[in-house]
Amino acid sequence: MKLLFASDSFKGTITSAESALMLEKAAREIFGESNVECTSIPVADGGEGTTDAVISACNGKKILVGVHGPLMESVEAYYGDLGTDETGKKSAIMEMAVASGLPMVPAEKRNPLNTTTFGTGELLRDALDKGFSNISIAIGGSATNDGGMGCMRALGVRFLDKDGNELLGCGSDLEKLVEIDTTGLDSRVKNATFTVMCDVTNPLCGKDGATYTFGKQKGATPEIQNRLEKGMQNYRDVIIKKFGINPDEIAGSGAAGGLGAALLVFLNAKLKSGIETVLDLTNFDERLKGVDLVVTGEGRTDWQSCFGKVVQGVGDRCKRAGVPAVALVGSMGEGAEKIFDHGICSMLPTVVDTITLEEALAHSKEAYYAGALRLFKFIKTGMGISR
């Protein structure tokens, strides 16, 4: 029996690679050492850990880069070298969270008026310097609400105030913007392909936009949100005047505090589901060939899992290929059963008792392995019934 394991990380407890090792150990214990062939693919949905998952799955290389963090502090970030693709282009995978992510800002300093995506632009520039022209970037987990101005400034775009002075590109500069000068935009972006890995469809402005949807979690008070929203509307209007493009009409432009808008407008990037991009980069469909069963999973499955999460993405691919898939998850919440519409045949939670979250996290590995044993015992029983 050929098994393929493709689980998301269980945030803060079990990595994708660790889950695969425990699944293989449990499968061999239940079915016998010589009766199973196990392979695995680390996967992620475009959020935290995406770069590491794709580097691992594709045998890529990590490239370290010194950049500026969200408060312009010096930090070490990285992205992945995935080699050359079928068109002959050098491919790279990166995530903005390692350069401009919320966890990088201490809680007492979180204020999106002061944060910038400049470091993310430095990552992109370094990739261009090294000859990469097929670049995928995950934009979840930002600390920023600068409309992506900082990122574009690192690539040569100048954002000017009413006196012609260049703005630094942080959230507070949105309201000061009068003119955008793109004459210095790095010319290499014209020959590069950019894929934005993102699952939110929020516009740039409005009640569902970048500021009012995500600003609070980045430290914005209601007063700061109102100020940022006015600034973002000004930024939008300047973009409309300059390019004839309304970012509010582009789904996903509000992602990562408006970084989505900058990547889509200035770099002509294409927006794509995070999990779909990861599955494509790792040749998931090809790896499904000859597989008898896929085991996937995530920390918690609920109704949100059907909107671009790992279990849904893996399940849909398996369904199309006619390969049965099951999920071993940390816990199940409201609407978890909706995942059965996406190719997942059955699902088991690893938590089987009424315990606190702290207890569940502390014993996550033991619970996961015990759950894997139960899962494969069920499967073995089903195989016996079918015979």
C-alpha cells in the first residue's frame, strides 16, 4: 500500500515534517514494515512556514539576506532558491512575514502608522540581483499598513509629498502622498513573473479593506484606523490618477496592509491561492500517481478550513485524481464537516478528552501519534471488511 502524507504544521507544536515521520511510524506498526510505502510532502497555505515547506519539498536552498524590519531595524531574513523551472527561469519562494511580520514588532511598539514593508522590497531586490525571474511571495502575517509603499520604494519607486520630498513609506505617509514617480523602478521587474500567494479578497479601502479588517490586530486604535483609512483612500486616488487602475476593484488588494495592491499594480503580479501555489510548486498532482491513500491535517478544522487552507486544497486535488484522502487534525470546530465536500473521506481529531488548550499543546506529539494509530486501525478494519 502506497501512502502519501501532506499535512500543514500544527502551529507551535508539530511541523509538517514531524507529522509525516509519526504517520509513517504508526502505519508501519499497524500494517507491518514491508506492507507500506510512505512518501511525504511538507505543505503550507501561504502563511507562516510556507517558504520552509516549499524549500523542503523541492530540495531547495535557503538564501540569507540582511534587510530592514518593520521598524527599519536590521534583521536577517531569507528566501528559497528552487532552481530552474520548466521555462528556464530561476524560481524563488519567499514570505513577507520574515521581513515585515507582526511577530517582529514588540507588543508595546505595535502601531501601523510606523511600520513599513521596505524589508520585503529588499528581499525582492536581492532575488532580482541573483537572477531570479519567477518569484512567488506569500504575504500573510504582516505588521504593516503602508499600502506596500515601503516595498516599492526599495525597488526604486519614489513617493513624493506636496513639496516634492520623498516619503519613507510607512503607514503615516499615506496621507502625505501627492505624486508617484516610477521612473526609477527596477527595470528587471519587466522580465520577471511575480505570483502573490494570498487567500483574502479584501479591497484596499472601505469597511472590508486593509485598515478596518486587519488594522486592530497590528496595534491600531480606532483613531489610528480612521487616520490610516483616510490615508489609504488618498493613496488609492493617487494610484487611480497615475495608472488609471482602481485598487478597490482588484480582489486581494487589501492583503497585508495594502501590499497586495502594490504588487498587483506596480509589478503586474498575479494573485493566486497560497495552497494552490504550494501544491503546484511541489508537483503534488504528479506525486499522487500510484498512491492508495493520502493523509493530510492541520491544527484545527472548522468552517474556515474550506477557504484556502491545506486540508481543503489537498482534498480537492485528491478528489480530482480519484485518490481517497483522510485528515488527522488537532481539533474539530463548528462547520468542520463541510470539509467532506472537498475530497476528505473521513477525519479524526487527536484530542479525545476535555482538557485545556495548554494541556493539549503540552502533549500534542503523544496525542498525534496515538491518533495516527487509531486512524490506521480504522483503515485496516475497513480493508478487512471490503475483503
